Amino acid sequence: MGTATASPALATLATARAGKTQRLTAGLVSLAFGAVTLALLPFASRPMPPMPGFVPVYQSALIVVYGLTTYLFLVQYRRTRSGSLLVLATGSLYVTLAVLLQMLSFPNVLAQGRILGSGPDTTTWLWTFWHLGPPLFALPYAIMEGNGRDRSIPPPRTDRVGLLAVAGTVAAAALTAVAVTRYVHLLPKSVEGDDYWLLTTSGVGPAVIALTVLALAVLCWTTRLRTVLQLWLAVSLFLLVCDNLITLPGAARGTVGWFAGRMEALFAGLILLGVYLREVDFLYARAEDAAGEREERRAELQLARDNLALALEAAEMGDWELDLGSGASRRHPRHDAIFGYERPVAAWDVETFLRHVVPEDRALARAALEDAVGRERIDLHCRIRRADDGAMRWIALRGKAYLGDAGQVRGLAGIVMDTTRQHEAEERLNQAQKMEAIGQLTGGVAHDFNNLLTIIVGNLDMIVRRPGDEGRVTRLAASGLQAAKRGAEVTEKLLAFSRRQVLRPETVNPNRLLKDFQGLLRRALGETIEVRFDLDASLDPVRLDPGQFESAVLNLAVNARDAMPGGGTLTVKTCNAHLDPGELADRPDLCPGAYVLVAVTDTGHGMDTATMARAFEPFFTTKDVGKGTGLGLSQVYGFVRQAGGHAQIKSESGRGTSVELYLPRSVGQVAESRPEGLLPLRRAAADEVVLVVEDEPAVLEMAVESLGELGYRTLTATQASEALDRLQGPERIDILFSDVVMPGGMNGVQLSVEARRLRPGLRVLLTSGYTGTALDDQGVPADLPLLSKPYQREELATKMRLVLGGA
């Protein structure tokens, strides 16, 4: 349903530009009549042979000419709503009425004697008034056209203003008739019998000439005769000047001057009418050409429709159009076939379509159609039920909305295709890729953890078999502890990649973190690599976990070091950035807006396209066996995505690599600097009692043992309900130390809330290795301290010190 393109308005006599040919023709016409007038001036007073019937024929011709001109002006006024054209129309109407009144004043023309008036004074003054009409109405037209303002009449008022103007003109003509009949004796004497020399000597005739010349001069000056109408209106006024110049010297009816003046007055009216008739002929020719072009376009359009139908048939698509105003629709037969109809249905509208959409997708489909008002586009992928067999099919609906003048959707048009086979193929491909990724992930996890478990199990086995050698036991236990720490690091990186790690975000300035971190960064890279910092001093703050940020930068730096075995340059750059919707077209989960860019760039060997495509996958590495786990970039990716940002790699083989981290700008206040150094080991000071809630017996035993070594007395519970029973009892409890993920329907966060309700002021410390699923991705509240598993006694003591406020 295309929008009809408004064709440009056809140029009219009032708007068409006067070309060189028009100006040359107008000049020659004026020159010819001027020359004839000057040539006849010496003979103006000579009498001519009598011409019976000349006056009624001449007057009738004038009435017809000016009457037709009035009609044409009014027709164009209704079409263009031009106020200046309405002025000319009323002027032409006034002249028509004045000439009609003058004809009624001639004796023995339409009846015996005079129908109007009682003598030649009435006839002469009516001649004067109709000669005053053209210049009087040409003056306001020239002024209106000359100032360049829009003089169009609003559409609702066009007819009313036109009727009022016509009524006013008729009233003016009626007043003129009254003045020249009843009150003609009050007007200056202008004629004696057939001699009207008094018209000249009284000054009335010269005044008419002067007014006409003034109107001609103003018209030429203000409009520069830009349009065809203005040009030939000027010629008409010039002929009226010639009419007056040759008529007044003749000074009597029936003279050469009188006859020549009548002819020039008639030609003055015929000029505009002739030009208008020429325009009608021109427009008719244009209409014929337009009709021919329209027929050619119709044939081209039909050919395009046939080609489109073939293309749609080949692509198994169906096109459709809906007119929301009339309810009419046009659909390709395949459209209805997709919805399960063997034959096209009689009617189709939006509600009919929505009834076919499965209930689960109906809200999505309705929202997509409603969004078409603002976006003017429809892009919908949903499921439908076929009408014949009730089978569920996937369809893709794409189209465009066409808006009306008020901004409402007046029609929809587009294509529909059955994408069930493509959807099923994509599902199979996604499943295959998912299984391949799971296989790679589980293989990597199994490889790393089997190595670590070999160390731990082997060392513990040797300790159990020979526990008496203290030095040997210490060495083997330290080796097992180091392997366990490495296992914890692998787990942490896997959680980071899956965006399930527990973050403690702060609003910080990345520049400060990088400056504090640069010493460690330089030591990690070694002396062969030059480290450069390009930090934007006006950098916006961001909200992130400082430790995870530093870990991400360190991972990027270590990767860069390995890519520059012979040395090179590592550049860490920060700046403010803005991501536009176009840059995030393939990332609908990100919002456009202000970000902070942290880029780590090296001069190493770079990556090829295939390597870049898999760089963020866990356990994917191009390093030799034993030189990398393949979890560094996956940790960076997971951290940035969990922070609400975006990570991307730019690299070329042999030309280095740049990893760009886009972090959302924060509007919060920058947090104070973190205290440096470790807190001293804190033991229980006043026999504090800790309620330990843990469902894993071995972990519970380890926690009780560690707290006991720190001097705390302990109570235990294996689930939240048992802990609440303890809290409701009389026993002293100073700290609740609870796992986050527990069976029984209540997790550690919910337990802490209920515990504080029972015992206001109770201190709480939570511990967990994974919280995402248990807390529905909402995490641990920021006001609750968290100790991540696995932990050592020193870490437990530090957290206890912070919880009890002993820092």
C-alpha cells in the first residue's frame, strides 16, 4: 500500500514564469498598439461613416470578454486560494457590470429610449467608471504580489471569502448605478450631446489616464513582471492608456479616435482572455502527455508486479496489504495458504491475524503492530496455528506502516513467509554448537581438575601413610593447598565467564585503579615490555568490582606478554565513549549511551579471524600445552558483561591486538580509597558465640574447627529452620555465619533477614561459592558481608574482624 506521491502543482497563468519569448511578444504587441495610437492622433477628431449596430455589438463583446475572464479568475482562485487572484476577479467582475450598465444607458439599444439614466452624462460617467476599474483593482494586486507574503485564504474560508467579495463587487456596481442616475447632477459635467470635450477640460479624463499609468508603474516596479499574468496584465493596462489617449482628443462619438479607443479597450480585455485560452490548450496538451506517461507507468508497474509475484513464489513468500480505514485487504494466494487456507478467504484484518497467533506469542505480535506507529516498520517472528490442520508453524512477518496526516496508522503492507524449516534447522545447529561447547568446556574442566585432584589426593595419601614425618607432611600439605587454590581460581574464572560470580561493585575512577595497579602490572610483564598509560584526565566514573577489574586487566596484560615473546609495547588507554544504536545493532541487550572505554593494546603477533571468533570461549587457547588454561579472556568477557558493558577484540595477524572494554558510565559518587595492607589476625576477644549454618558436614566441621582455633565458641545448624529454632532460644549468639545456598526452602539471605527480626543487632556473615540460581540472579545484598568459598583461616579471621567492627 504505497503512499501516493503528491505531484507538483501545475503552473498556472498566475504562477508560471514569463520567458523571453513571452516578454518579446508582449513588447511587440505594446509597441504595435503604441505606434498605431501615435499614428492616429492627428486624425482622432475626424468623423467616420455611420456604423449602425456597432455600439450594442461592441458592448456585448466587452461583457462576454470580461465575464469569461471573471469566471476564469474565480476558478483559479478556488483552486489556488490566492487572495491576489480574488482581487483581479472582483475587478474584472466590476468592469463587466459597469459595461453592462453603460449598454443599458445607450438610447435605442435594447429598448426605446434609455433603460438606465436620462441623458449622455450617465453614459459618459459609466464609461469613466469602467475605465477606473482595471487600474483600481490592479494596484492592490501589484502591492500584494510585490511584498512576497503568502496571501492564500485558509481552505475552510475560501468559498465564504469569495462569495463576500462577489457580493461586495455587485454592491459597488449598484452604488455606481445609483450615483450616475440619481446623483449625476452632482458630478462634474463631462459631455454636451455627443461632444465629450468637457471630459478632458474638467480633468476627469486626464485623472483616469494618470491612475492607469500609476497602476502600470506600480505593477512593473513591485512584481518585475515575473509571471505570465503580471506581464499581460501590464500590456492590458498599457492598451487602456492608449485607449484614453486616442479617445479624449477625438472628443466626440463616431470619430476616428472614438472608434480606435473602442478597439483598444476591447483588445485590452481580449489579451488576458486569449492568454488564458492558450493556457487551457497548453494544459490539455500536458494532460495528454501525462495520460500517455501514466499508461506507460501502469504497464511498467504491472510488469514489476508480475516480476514480484514470481520472486515471491520462488521465495515461498506471500505479500499483503491492509487498509485500516476501510478494512479492505489485498493478499497473495500464498499468504492465505501459509495460514492454512486452500482458497483465499473473503476478509482479513489485524484481529484475524492475531487469532491465528498462538496465545503465548499474541502479546508480542500485538506489541510489534502497535510499535509500527513510532517506527513505521514491522519485524515479527512468532508462531501461528494453521486453520486446516491446527499445526503450529513459525512465520516471519515484515512490513511497513503508512501514516495519515494526523500521524495515525492508515495502512500496513509487507510480506509473510513460513520459517518453520529454517527455525528447526537453526535449533539443530544451535544444539550441535551447544553440545560442542559443553564438550569442550567439560573436557577442559576435567583436564584441569584431574591434574589438581591428582596432586591433592596423592599428597593426602602420602600424609596418611606416613604422618609421623612432620617436615614431609608440611611440604605435602603446602603442595596440596597450592593445588586447591589453583582449583579455586579456575572455578572463579568459570563463574566470571558465566556471569555468576558474586561481585562487590563500587563507584570508582578506573584511572586510580590503574595507577595503583601499574607497579604489579610492570612486574608481571617483565623488563622486555614497555608499558605505556594513556589516561583521560576527564574520565567518568564507573561502577564495578575493583578486584575483578584488576584481574581482568592483568589477564589481558599476561596474554599480551605471551604474544610478544621478543618484547614490545603494551598501551593501556582510557577515555569517555558513546555507543550509538547503529554500533549495537547486533547487541540488543546493550543500551546506547555513555560508556568508559578501557583499551589494552599490544604490538604482538595478533590474531587471525578464526582465532578472534573463539577468543572468549573458555579453555580455548593457542598457547602450548601447560602454558595457559584458556580462561583468561573468558574471565574478562564475563566480568565486563556482568558489569553491564561490552568487550570486543580488534586484531590483525602480525599487527598486534587491542581488547576494548566498554563499561557503563556511573552517576554515583566515587568511593573512598580502599585501605592498603592486610589486617592482623583477629581472635575472639570475649568468648563470642558463632552460630554456624552449613548443610555440608565436612565444610561444617572445617568451619567449626577454624573458628575454634580463633577462640570462638560455636553452635551449629544444618538448615535454616534449625537455625531459627536456635535463635528463638535463650542461648547467647553474637554472629550468624551461614552458607547462602541451602536446602529447606530458605536461603542464607532470607535467613539473615528473619534472624535480625528475631534478634535486632545480630551480626551476620554469609559464605558461598555460587549464588546465581539460588537467589534468582539478584545476588547478595551489598549490606551483607560475604566470604567466598573456598577460604582459609586468615580470610575467615579478617571477615570476622570486619563484622564485629574491630578494625
